Amino acid sequence: IVAVISLAIGIGANSAIFSLANSILLRPRPVSQPEQLCEVFVGEGEHPYHSTSYPSYVELRDRNEVFTGLAAYGINQFKLSGPNEVEQIWAETVSGNYFDVLGVTPVKGRTFAPDEDLVPGKHPVAILGYNLWQRRFNSDPDLVGKTVTINEQQLTVVGIAPPQYTGMMRGLGIDIWVPMMTLPLLSSNGERALGRGDRGLRMVGRLKPETTIEQARARFNLLTQEMR
């Protein structure tokens, strides 16, 4: 009896752990053709999983020959101010092509325009997460085009993300996305975050047709070696 009970408990625990791992780690992300996406790192040797700086990302994006698009993102916490309360929310600060590379289409509005990713502080825009839109803004159908207050700055909402997409970090629900160029408005370290000294950006690329992971890795390694 003891053996049967112990076995049942063990199987139950393993099943629960696998279900959690499957939901957080194994299932494909809700993006267009997820099998074409791969996360990109710039480390080497015993430390292969390094993130990168914004200037290095831009150079890699423009010089790469293996991806149809290469996007970058970082994780931040911002303060969302409302009439009665201030709430800490999770944000992804992203390259302007982030949603286009992933193939994620907003349920309302649009993705970021190319010129919103060029000049620091010039275009204070944001895309809201579906859950935040429901929870804090009552699913306001006219929210796109209005402003929200983030870190005491007014950002214009240009889109609402689809409900199934909650960001690149597994298990972390992102509430808002802002272009990297908006960071100088939102943080005293915003200008530094755009320099080579800050290596907090992760990258995701969409492989060109008929390009394998092995081919992409080899060519990308050559490119990163040329840049060192």
C-alpha cells in the first residue's frame, strides 16, 4: 500500500511539473511560423549566452546575411499612473521591427513605424498588452490614439497586442512595449542604455528560407568575430 501511494504521489508530482514546463517552456510561441525563429547570442567558449548592446545589435542587424529580420528586446519595469493609483508594470523595450520580425499583429492599431526607432525621445509611443488594456482601461475601443502616463511621461498608444501574445520571456506577462528610442524619456539611464556599455539586449531572428540553424550559426559566428 505504501509503495502504491508513493508511486501515485511521484507520478502526480512529475505530471504537474511537466505540465508547467510544457506551458512555459516547450509550447511554440504564438507568433507567425515559430519554427523559423531562433534566439541569437554573441558569447563564445564557456560563456556562449551573452546578450548585446544596442549599437552592436544595429550592426549585426544591418550586416547579417542569414535572417530576414533581426530584432532586439530588453526587460524593464515602469510605473503606470492613473487617476487613483500608480502601478508597477512589466515592459519590453524593443527595436522598431520587433513585432514585424515575430509576425505578431495587433488586435487594434498598428506596430511601430520605422521612424519611431530612429531618434531618441522623438516619438513617445507604446503598444499595450491585451490584459492591461482590459484590466486598467476597461477594453476601451477608442484607446488607440490616446495617451497613457508611463514614468510621468505621456506615451501615445498606437496598438493593442493580441491576447495570446505576452512577450518573449517565458512565464512573464508583458504589459507594454515601447521602442528603444523612448528609453531616454522614461529613465535617467536611458541614454546609457543605447550605448555600447549596456549589454542588456537579447536578440531574436527569423531565418531566411532554406537556411538551417547550423548554417546561420556558422555565418553569424564569422560576423561577430569580424566585429570584435
